[in-house]
Amino acid sequence: MSTRPPYLKIEALSKHYGSMAAVDEVSLEVAAGEMVVLLGPSGCGKTTTLRLIAGFVEASAGRILLEGRDYAGLPPYQREMGMVFQSYALFPHMTVAQNISFGLRMRKMPAAQIASRLEEVLALVKLEKMADRYPKQLSGGQQQRVALARALAIRPKLLLLDEPLSNLDANLRQEVAREIRRLQRAAGLTALMVTHDQDEAMAMADRLVVMDRGRVQQVGPQEALYEAPENPFVARFIGHSNLLRGTLRDGCRLRLGEGVEAQLAQRYNLAGDATLALRPERIRLLPPGDPTPARMTLAVEDATYVGAHVEYLLALPGGGSLILHQPTTGLAGAARLAPGSRAGLSWDAGSERIFDASDRALAAAGPAPALASV
Amino acid sequence: MTGAGTLLAIPSEPSAVPAPRRARSPLKAAMLLVGGVGLVLMLLPLLMTGYISTIADSVLAFPPDGHSLSWYARLGEFPKFGQALGTSLRIAAMATIGSLAIGIPASIALVRHRFPGRGVLNVLLLSPLTVPGVVIGLALYVLMVEVEIRSEVPMIGSDAMLVLAHLLITIPWVVRLCVANLMQLDRAIEEAAANLGASPRQVLWKVTLPMMRQGIVAAGLFAFIISFENIELTLFLISPGVITLPIAVLQYLEYRADPLVAAVVMVQTAVIALLLVLLDRYVRLSKVV
């Protein structure tokens, strides 16, 4: 990393409604040209964060610095940020061309310049033939492109996208997502997007910010969030994770309940309550007769063939189920374990993740002693 | 109709199509009936008035001795009605403009802003609807007499006072319709305008007000009609020189009950209908009301 200050810097940004903190000390740095996606369940504060940046909501505390300039107290119309709204928010009484050129007219740009910019942006979103239509005469996908074109036309300092794909048909989403990414890259725009959809976030982001209850849970690229979640929330929210609560003994034995114990692949400097996170596709089901010692043995509840994998539900002590995905590659003809049978499970050192009682991820202290064969 | 032809050509089970239609038809028939009865009930008074205006006798009797349009020809002998119609149109137009000028900004403030006294303002603007017009009229009359005595400025019977009084009953309608209109407008559209660089004033003139057009037209229409047809409040505030059409009709009916009044009403209806048709050229009324 260079010592150059980040393009956008958010410092301990907070928004309180009464005693409730909708956004709680959010800090974030975004480099120029980067696409950062704020991801989280509804009510996690991601949209409020975006609205704070756009200036629609006044912050209770914290700072927003763009190119080193403090944006506190600046009204939305002086921020030069292009926003794409979830509802598109097109002006219903204006044509596509009037919608797109609105921002330019507000800037008192000369007519000739507006015309050429309009032509350029219309070509960019491939809506040249729709210039004289009204929004209600367009399909959802076309309206979305107008909204995007309108935000791009002003050459914003920051592109803000609030759930831009949520009102589109499922089959259009991927296409539009790629389109947004292409335009953002082509224009070299720095962008901040908000979504609750994990796949969308993974597909579009350079980096992700996972939020929950107003706080940033973890910031990082897709791989870091998936491979090294910093807390159980991220482990469950990004992809799927089985979260097994138990008591850690000897640094490598996690007792889950009556007679069930998981032999961990690594040793941890912790004794007491802990949570083990395991991804369904990273757990191996040991075929009967396999000499590999099992790290854990559970009873099969159900097995469903879903195409790419067989989804197993295995009974956990205390009532829950562990989900396991067994790839179907090279599995043709192999017998599936019947409900009721006992299944030995194994996983690699890199696939387990341990969190302490206060939900912090623990670094391994070293490999666990080798398991004795059963 | 090619679609129907294609459908018929397909040799599918023929009973499958008519069955649901038969099941739905009683409901459809009932709805048509209710709609028809409603339409007749609404049109009947107008049709009756039209019919009465063509009766030749000067005393209403059934069956009439004959029909003619002579009452329309005699309208010219009663310039009072013409003057009253002019007064009504003038007062209603001023009350409409006035109530829009007050009601639109008030609605925007009520819906889009939070300020102390907002609840009180809301109640205040809508409350005249809850007081009978006669009571408001009487109260205003007493007030104006008191003020006239003290200030020696003539008030009763002036256009200005009549318009101010009508504002009391037209503003609640304007506010109510504009508030309803504003509430259904996506707030994000105004935010989008601000985001694109429009100052609050530009947002108002270029986005909010144009988007409110239908609500404003509906509000104006209601205000005009409420003012135009008002009797109970107006009754207290007229003077021999300034009389509105409904009052002129009422006064005429006190002494005579001949078809002339029906002719007056028909002319009035025609004037209003003409105004609506003209208005419809600018805004599709079917979308507004």
C-alpha cells in the first residue's frame, strides 16, 4: 500500500435515532476506482450509511472525507455524488433525455455540451432509441439503465448504488450487474454499493463490508471473508457455515454434548466455551471402511441428491442438524448413507474456524496431535 | 379477432372454457345492475331538470299541456341570473386561486417537513370541514357586523369578504387532496433531484410541483365546485349588489316555481360542463378524480 491518503475516508461515522444507533462508528477507507459493497441483513445500517454519505441524513458523529475534504454540513446538491436509487426514482414527467440531462442543466452546462454528453451517455447504456420516451413506457431493466445513465452523466466524484438490482427479474440481474461493473470500470469511478444479496455482492465487489446492527463486522475481499471470517455472524452470512457450540478441552477437543466430541485439526490456546464454524462443502464424509480416522461421528438424518452435491443432514446433540455437501463428482454408483446410519466426518486444518466466547476468531497455536485410527 | 379464431380452431375440451364464465356471470350481472342503477340515480335529477325546463306551462303540472324552449328565450328578461352567474364564477375563481396559493405550500410543509406546531396546523387547516357551513356563515356575519360598526368600513357583500369566507371551506379540500397526492409520490425522486445538483428551490419548481400536477388540478376543481355551489355560508354574506347564482335561484323560488329556474340550472350546468371539457384538454380528468 502506498502512503497516498485514501480517496474516500469515513471516520467513526454514527447516526443515532433516539437511543438507537442505526449506524455505529463505521470507519472505512476506499481507494480511487474501487467498488466497495456494503452487505448485510435489512436494518443493519448499510442504507443509512449510504444516505449519510449522500447527505440525505445528517450524521450524529464522525467524518466523511472525500479527496481530503470534509463533507460535514454540505447539502446533497453540492456533494456531486451520483446515486442510483432502489426505486430508480426517475422523474415521471420528463423524457429519458430530460432525465439524464437534468443534472447537467442544474449545473448550467451550455446546451451544445449537454447534447454531446447526453449522446455519449445514451450510447454507453444503449438507450439511443429511447431518448424521447417517458419512464413509464420503459421496462424495468431500461428504467434501471436510465437511472444509471443519469448518475453517470454528471461525472460524479462518487457513484452510490442503493440495491440497484433488487427490482429486476432474476434473469436480468447478472447481466445488469456485469453492465454496472463495466461502466464503473470504464469511467474509472469510485463506487459504493448497498445490497442484502450475498451473491450480488460477491459478484460485483472489489471489497466487501459486512454490516450487522449498525456496526462493521468485517471488511475485505471475497476470499478473506469466506476463508477467514472474523466472527460467527460473517461465517454464517457469507456462504453458509455450520456453527457448533461446545466446550474446548486440551486445546483441540470440542465437546458438543452428550457423548459427541469433535477432534479439531489444530490446537488453540483456549479452554472453555467456543464455537466451531465448518462449511458444508469442506466436510468430508468418510466412506465405510475408510482408514482415515474420523474427527467426529454423527447419525445421518436425511440425504438429498440436488445435482452438484448430495446434501446430508446429520443429527447434532441438542437438536440441531449439521449440513454437509458431498460433491457428486466421481460418486456415480456409490451408495448413499441411509438415514439412521453413523457417519464418520473429517476436514482439513484450513477448513475449521474457532471463535471464543466473545465471538472473536482464534489463531491456531499449532497442529493437533495425530488422531488414532478407530 | 384472430386470437379468438385460433382458440376456436384448437380441438380442446369445449366445456373447459364456458364453465368458469357461467360461474362468473351472476356476479358480473349484479355489478352491471348496481352500476346502472347508480348511473341512473346520478343522472335522473339532471334529466328531470332538463325535462322540466322544456315544459311550456308556467305552473308545473303533469301531464304538461305542451313543450317549448320559450323559458330559455325568456332568460334575457332576468339579467339578475346572468349577473349572479358572473358573480359566482368570479368568486369561485378567486377562491380557487387563493386556496391553491395557501393550500399547496401548506400541504408540502405538512408532508415533507417536521416542525413545531405541525399537528396544530394540520387540524386547523382541516377543521372547517367539521363545522356546519351555517354556523361558520353566522359567526362570520356577526364578526363582520361588529368590525363594520367599529371601523365603519363596509364589509358584508364585498367580493373580498365572500372570497375569504369561501377560502375557509375550500382550503381543507385543497390540503386534503394535495396531501394525499404528495404522500403517494416517491420521496426518492426529490432526493434524486437534490443528488443531481438541484437546490431545494429547484427541486420544488422542477420536480415536486410538476409531479403534483394531477393533485393540484383535482384540488382546484374541488375548490371551484365547493365555492360555486355553496349556499349556507354565502347566505349570510351577500348584499343586494352581490348575489351568487345558487342564492339567486333560491330567492326566485321563494315567490315562483316555474320552469324558468330549471332553464337557469341547465345553462349553469352547461357552463360548468364547458369548463370541465376545456380543463380536460390540459389534464386527463379521468386520471385526476
